[in-house]
Amino acid sequence: MEAKGKTLLKVVSIILIIGGILSALASVIGMFGGGVLYWLTGESASSASADAALVGTAFGTFVLIYSIITLIMAVLQIIAGIKGVKNCANTSAADNLKKWGIILIAIAVISILLSALLESFEWTSIFSFLLPVLYTIGANMNKETV
């Protein structure tokens, strides 16, 4: 018997892999930018006011930490995507894929909250929540096939 969620899981997993790779690249660029901002504000502390240097340093540190968290989330997204592609037709892996879907949902919520903290929330962020939900639905559909 063919797994009910095979196509949904495969398509969503491929999108997750592509999104994870793009996210990882963006976070590496963000780490570089945060590090440069941190370094520049530390270097210019003698020529600028201490308050401006402190704010710049704090913001650079926050961008760096945010980028590291984003990189970790991207790697988990890529792993889940690969597992989804490899096991989309394997009904015995449905429980494991469902766990990965729940992890991705948690990651999406954290990402949305971090975006809101940075005041960079956009409605397109909801898309990052929708994919893990569809991934989990696909895994559930496979589980029901058993």
C-alpha cells in the first residue's frame, strides 16, 4: 500500500531543504555583519561617545547571536528535509518524521518571535510556520496508511 502523505511530504521536504540552504547562507552573512559591527563599534569607542559605542556593540552582539541561532535552525531544517525526502514513502518512519515536524514547528515559532523582537516581522514569516505544519500533516497521513 502506498503512503498517503508521500507526495506532500516529498514536496515540502524539498522546499525545506532549499529554504534551509538559503537561510544558512543568510545567517553566515549575518554573522559576518554582526561581527564587523561589533568590531567597528569597539574600534570607534575612543572617537565616539561611550553610549553610542555601547549601543552599537550590543546590537552587533545581538545580530551575531541571532545569526548563530538562525544557522542552527537552518541546519535542523535541512536535516528534516533530507529525512523527509528519504523516507516519504516509508510508512514505518512516520513517527520519526512527525517528531521532526514538531521540532520544525517549534523552530518556526522561535524564528517568528525573534523576528518580532528585531521588529522585522513580515507576514511572509507565516510561510515558515506553514511548511512544518504541512510536513507534520504528511507524516500523519503516512502513519494512517499503516
